[in-house]
Amino acid sequence: MSTPPARKRIHLAAHFPGVNSTTVWSDPRSGSQIDFSSFEHLARTAERGLFDFFFLAEGLRLREHNGRIHDLDVVGRPESITVLNALAAVTDRLGLAGTVNATFNEPYELARRLASLDHLSAGRAAWNVVTSSDAFTGENFRRGGYLDRADRYTRAAEFLATARELWDSWTPDGRPRPFAHDGPQFGIEGEFTVPRSPQGHPVVIQAGDSAEGREFAASAADVIFTRHSTLEAGREFYADVKGRLARYGREPGDLKIMPGVTYVLGDTDAEAQEEAAEIRRLQVSPQNAILALEQIWGRDLSGYDPDGPLPDVDPDPDSALVQGRVRVADPVAVARKWRALSEAKGLSIRQTVIESAGRQSFVGSPATVAAALEEFVATDAADGFILVPHLTPGGLDDFVDRVVPLLQERGVFRTEYAGTTLRAHLGLPEPVWKG
Ligand SMILES: Cc1cc2nc3c(=O)[nH]c(=O)nc-3n(C[C@H](O)[C@H](O)[C@H](O)COP(=O)(O)O)c2cc1C
């Protein structure tokens, strides 16, 4: 009898909730987004669940809405790599991933910070390279300074290549060698102050969705954090990105695709559906519904009744009403879709936002959710998931207690960490040491 083919293993990561309304901040169980105890709780839970990594997003300027700080949810958070260094001390195996912008940093300094995290964590560092480059964020960094949209990935690609030259600049027997990088974006030379770190190169994650972003990921990233979290969209994205790898001499397994997903568990599927609807109602308060609408429309809609019909007026595609947040690519098309939904089902503004923007990705009993996660990975809609809980910091507890054991029973998730580095958890090749 021939042995059945091994089932594709699932990779799991834990997203520490950002400062948006995915977290139900009004729930008394939700805690601080700043206290170390919150980060520690989520990271320890993820490690108890044998997750690949813990993930921090980044926002470099407080979001604004119609000229005012957006403060309906919580506001403000500490800097990612500092938090990850602290977490390195209270975890042993869990990967530690931080989002850091390639537009507003410099390669030498960031390469030092990432190599240091990799040393302090004994090989668990990861960098989510983002390129968010709008002038609004740029004002925090340099006078009138930001990058044209078209140049963001040119800089990011050279930034990453330069960081890798620095990480490679020490000899295998532990001596610094001079480096020199002379390119269109960066002209630097000297010696790198940090010896080669345990992973050689920290794991690189990419999160942009444009064609340039996908190409950058195919050429240079180890993981993609994507928003394509439905089965059909996931499969299409997966095939597209994996299809770009051969051009760079890379294998499909060299780049893991991990959508950000939400989940709601219940004892039964029906109970979970009820709970999910309640969570959506809490996430989309009447005020949040108007704000969500304004983000699409790019217009001041404060005079509209959240329990009334959608505006007749079309979105302003060039609006700067919302600052510090990526706007949907085609607001007019989204508005059309929302209007059609509202008319077909007779939904108010708030109900339309709840239906359109607030849907959780996986809802059901632990068995239902485990089966759905396996299906995604088995049918190449993803290699794993970045789980976004709706409670801070305890939102991952029930997933780890109730879903992880079922994934293990199904033989699709590890029962212990086999390696010590994040690169090992992800099954990534060792980087070639370029001398
Ligand atoms: C799932 C996902 C998560 C992201 N998280 C962040 C983030 O935390 N901070 C940030 O500045 N940009 C974030 N971005 C923005 C992108 O990384 C990227 O810089 C931006 O979308 C523009 O790139 P694009 O034109 O290729 O989409 C995220 C994007 C995606 C798809």
C-alpha cells in the first residue's frame, strides 16, 4: 500500500490588534494597546499555541479624519522593534515580526536594529517592509519630504538589498569586513557594527498589493501578509504571486502566503454566527458607520443618519478627508456595490457597513473553523494565516485552546517546535552568505 501524500502544514501568526475598530475596545475584557502586559499576554499565548510568529503593525502618524485626530478607537502605540526586544526576553521560540517603513528609515540604522533583535532573540527576528509614502506621514520625517508613489518600491528594493549587504559583511569566522554600497538611493560605506546574526538575514515580510508590490515580494520576500482572505480571491492571489517566483530562480515554497484573517468561535455554528453578528454591531457603532462611509466617499457625511439610507452623491476619488490610512483603490466602484446591496436588502447606512466591511473570515464551532482553515491551505488559497483577534489581549486564548488541538489531530499543525529560529518554523532556506 502506498503512503498518502503528506498534508500541507499550516503556518500561524498572531497579529497584535492595531489601533482600529477590529478590536471591540468597548468590551470590558479589552485592555491597553500600550502596556507591556498586553503584548506579553498575546505573545505568550501564541507561543503556547506553537505559532510561527507574533506580528506588529505600524502607523507613523496619527490618523486624521476631516482635519481632526481620529479618536473613536484607541490612539497611539509604542515603536515595534522596541516592543519585540522586550518580548524576546519573555518568549523562547516564537518569531517576532515588526512592520517598519522603508521610505522613512535608513538602511544602516534599521539593519543594525534588526540584526540586534535577531541576536537578542536567538534567531527569531522578522521585518515587514512597508512603503506607505504619503506626504501626510512624510511631514513627520523631513521638510516637504516624501517619495513619489512610483519610487517607493525602487527605494524599498535597494533598501533591502543594502541591508542584506550589511548583514553579509562579517566573515564566517567572525571578523568585520568593509562594505561599500553605491546606488541611486544610497551611497554608504564603512563597517557594520553588528556581527552576523543567528538567522543571517532576518525573515522578510511584504504587505503591499500593487503589481510592483507583488513583484518586490516575489523577488525578495520570505512571507506575504495579504488582505486576500476569501477562498476565491486567495487562490487567485496565490497563483499570481507563486507564478512570479521562477523568474527570480525561486521555488514556490520559498515565499509563504499568509492572509490576515478574523475568527469567531462558539460551541455550535449557530452560536458562533450569533456572536459574530453581535461583534459586528459592536465594531460598527453608529459613529463608526458614518466614518467608514466617509472613508469610501471622501466627503463629510456627518449630517447623514446612520439608520437612514446611503447618500445619493458619488464619492470624491481625489479626496484628502482621511489622512494616514490607505484608501480603497476604486471608491466609486465600492460605493456602487454598497448601494446595490443596500437597495437589494433594504439596509441602512450602519447595516450596510456591518454587512460589507465587518464580516469575520472564519465563524463556527472549533471543528468547523479547523476544517475551513485546512481547506484554505490544502487548496492553495494560502500557506497559513495571520490571525487578528477582536479582543486585546485575550482574543487568541480560545483559538489556542480549542482550534490548535484540532489542527494537530488533523496532522496539519506542529505538536512541538522542531527548530529554534523563525526561518526554521517557516521552512525557509538558509540565506546564502555573499562574501
Ligand atoms: C495586509 C496589509 C497590512 C499592512 N500593514 C501596514 C502597516 O502596518 N503599516 C503601514 O505603514 N502599511 C501597511 N500596509 C501598507 C502596505 O504595506 C503598502 O505600503 C501600501 O499598501 C502601498 O503598497 P501597494 O501600493 O503595493 O499596495 C499594509 C498592507 C496590507 C495589504
